[in-house]
Amino acid sequence: MSEQQLRGKTAIVTGASSGIGAAIAKELMKAGANVVLAARNEQKLAEITAEIEQKEKFLCIKADMTKQQDVDALAERTKAKFGKVDILVNNAGMMGSSSVVNGAVADWEQMIDINIKGVLYGIHSVLPEMVERGNGHIVNIGSESGFEVEKRLTVYCATKFAVRALSTGLEKELAKTGVRVTNISPGMVETPLSSMSPFEEDRKKLKATDIAQAVIYAVTQPDYVNVNEITVRPV
């Protein structure tokens, strides 16, 4: 891949303070893009800032994707620094107690707010200008849980089914506008979250960079090519 393939493009990556989001942000920068890393954890964002050499090509912004005012401010600050938003990667998400029988309502609400409403807020903040320009790319990071429901993950799976439905519907809404939509559904990825789970300790896992490469593949296609769905699972 050419390191200048995305030169002049600007991307926002949410949930970018660690794991998949941080890996996506770094790969986008390697491909030449200006990148805005958004997350709630300021300390982790500061640690990533210290790792990155090309300070002029990125910006870290504290943002809570469950708050529309934060998400709108994220888009405005990005445009103030780089002029426009070409790529939005909706990566922020959470997995909480997901059994309906257990009745963990607070966890359900958090997952719905971050995994569904956060995605919608992100899209809403950048889409009008993308449509006006006739160019842009929305990438939603879903999950293999958007295809199949496990009984211990009922509510989480429901949120990821929703992300996939939003991606599919948005792609249809945006047909012939020049704005592309990609839904990426990872299998289990080696992250701090999966490492702490007793259910996943014996499963082979993907690397965060594997998902980042899927994002790069989708966003570096010719403008007339819309990669709608990528599913990435370990062998």
C-alpha cells in the first residue's frame, strides 16, 4: 500500500484510545490521511499522542459518543483544523451484561447509547456535508454478533444487528450520491476486553491490525467502488 494513498483525506476514528480504534487510526495515518482520534479517556489519548511523530497530521479530542453535543463539536473541530471530513469510522462501542433474563437495565442502556445512538450521532454530524460534496465514506465497525445471537449476549447482539441494519439502510439511502458506506464485522479480536473474558480465553483471536487493514482496503478503493460488507473471522 502506498503511504500517500489517502494523502489530503481527513478521517475521524471514534473509540480510538486503544484496541481496534487505535490500530485503525495508526493505519490511516500510515496511508497518508489526517486523522482525528476521539475517545472518552484523555489519559490514553495522551499516551497515543506521545507515540505519534507526525503531530501536524493528527488531533486527539475527548468526546463522549453518547452525547450529541460532543459528537457535533468533534466534527466541527475536525473541520476547523483540516477543512472537511472525508472518512468517519464509527468504532466506539461497549459490551456489557447482555442477558435479558438478568435484567441489567443500566448495561442495556449504555450499550444502546454507545453502540446505536453513538453511531447515529456520528453519521448525523458529518453526512450533510458529504452529500453536498458528493463524496465521503462512513465505516461502521459492527461485529460477527450482528449475524448470530448467543444467549449470554442477547442485548449486545441486538445492538450489533442494529449497526448492520443501519449500514445496509444507509447504503441504500445514499445510492448515487457519491457517499459510500461500509460495515465491518470482526470476529473475536485480541483486546483488553476479550482478554478479561473467561468465555474467550481458549478461542483463537484476531489482531486489531487485521481489522485496521480491512478499513484501509475499503477506503482506498476507487471512488466508484463501494465495499458494503466485510466480515473478518479467525481461521
